[in-house]
Amino acid sequence: MDKLRVKFTFVESLIKEPIIWKLGREFEVVTNIRRADVQADRGWVILELEGQRDEIDRGLEWVGQQGVRVDPVYEDIVEG
């Protein structure tokens, strides 16, 4: 099992979409929310993902295809 921290940044049209839930469900990845700031018109969340690395990578590719910006997080530093 691998762990990876990432930051998702959502545009207004995606705030209410269950993207994190679908990521966990469809790619068998555990999603642990570490920090978040979600408002009606924008939002971001820092997640710790846990699972098989190939499934995490496939899931993150899918998230990006949905229109969510995905940035890596190293310790408490967000890249991007």
C-alpha cells in the first residue's frame, strides 16, 4: 500500500460533484481529507490517498479529466 498527499482545486461547477467519493469507490483508494476550504463558488481540499500506486495514479488521471486541478503535496508544502 502506498500513500500520497495531493491538493484538489475545484471550480464552481464541480463543487457539488461527488468526485472524492467516486475516486475512492471506483479506484479502491482510501481518501482521507486533511484540510479543506469549500465555498459556494470555489474550493480546495488536501487529501492523503492510500492504496495500490497504479490505482492511485489512474484515479488522479481521472480526477484531472473531470476538470479538477491536482497538485502534489510534499510534507506541508503544496507544489503548483
